[in-house]
Amino acid sequence: MIDYSAYEYLKVEVADRIATVTLNRPERKNAVNAALHHEFEQVWLDLAEDRNVNAILLTGAGDTFSIGGDITSRDKPSKAKGRGGRRIVMADGRRVIENMLDVEQPIVAAINGDALGFAANVALLCDVTVAAENARLADTHVHLGAVAGDGGAVIWPLLIGPNRAKEFLMLGDSLTGADAARIGLVNHAVPADQVMPKAREIAQRLADGPTWAIRWSKLAVNKWLKQQANLIMDAGLAYEALTLTTQDHKEAVKAMAEKRKPNFVRARG
């Protein structure tokens, strides 16, 4: 059995052939700091090797899935064997997506509350998604003057089509879990108190089903997803890296700290 005790910001519990993976920074609404980001890279590798796991359930601690990247945190892991600690680089974003798509076991996302930015994209890349009807989902990179390079440009167009996806990615608008289900962004939307039971029911059916038929059906479809990721991720991450050097990004971060509306630069033709 895999030892998951080294993880500090992810809680992994295995029972009935299901690994429940919980983003576990509830005091920060499960915001993704550098250490948690690196744990996200590693956990998929460990889960893929765990012979006691036939399905994976991903959720957030408390009443939030995750508000996305924690741009203000400089937290370091306190455990001696902590997985994180170094700063995030662009290649890390690609590895998270690649490692997720390579996991053979089906992954069910229990989106128990708001899922924003990077966290929304991680949730949507899961194989089955169950969202709270009142949860907000959004890729909010643009609010920070940044390109949605860490998965948003890959998964949103595949789920809801390019034009709808571009509207959400370019404006950073959110939609509720109920509306997300209506347009096909998530599989199911249920009242908040039913998210975990519904997601666990699906995960248990997958865990108890014909292992290889389920896994290889997933991998066959993921060939398509991986092709799209390979086509898009490098360009998206490169554009994101460029936008992080712009005055717009600096202004967005400053405005956030000062709790005001940002004054973005007007491009000249």
C-alpha cells in the first residue's frame, strides 16, 4: 500500500477501493500554494501505482472546492517529508495535467463549493464531475491579467465548444453548478449536501465494476484529451508566462492587494 503521510496539503484516505483526495487548506479556502501545487503533481503518480485503488474521488475541505492559486502565500511545508517547497515554474502546470490524464483509475470530482482558476480546470479534467448547484465555477486568470494557460484553454473548449469557452476565458465570468450542468460543463449538479453522496455513489460503482473495461475505456477517450493538451499546453503556458511580465498583471495584483478595480493599460493599434 502506498504511504500518503508525506502529503501535507492533500489528505488521502483509501477505503472500499476508493481513494478520497481532499484539498486540505480550509483556512485559505483550499487556495493552491506552491507546496500544494507540487503535491498535485506527485499524488497522481502515487495513486496510479496503488493496487488498492480502483477509483479516485477528488474534493475540497470545508464548503469550498478551491479558490485557485494563492498568489500571496509563501507557505513552506512543515512536514520533514513534505512534497512541496519550491516555486512554481511553467513546466509544473503541464506535469499536473499530464499526470492526471495518465492515471488509469477513473477520477470523480466532488465540486462541493466554489472552484476557480487552476482548481476549476483540475476539477473539469476529472472523468466525472458532480457540482453543488450553487457553487461558482470560473477560470479567473484574466482577472489577474494572465492567460488561462494551465488547462483552461484545453478543457473548456472540449466541454462546451470554442466560442462559449472563449467568452468565459476572456471575461473570467463565473457560472453556477446548475448552469454548468445545463451547458455540459459538468456531468451533474445537485444540492450542496448531496454532492459527496452522489460523487461517492458513482465512484463506488466504478470501483466495483469491471476494472480493465473501465480503465481502458477511459484511456481510449483520454488519447483525444492528451492530443489536445499536447497541441495547446505549451502555447498556453508560454503566453501565460509572457502575460505575467506585463504591466496589466502587475496592476491586477496591486489592485487586488488594495481592494480596488484594476486600471488596465489600453492597447494601441
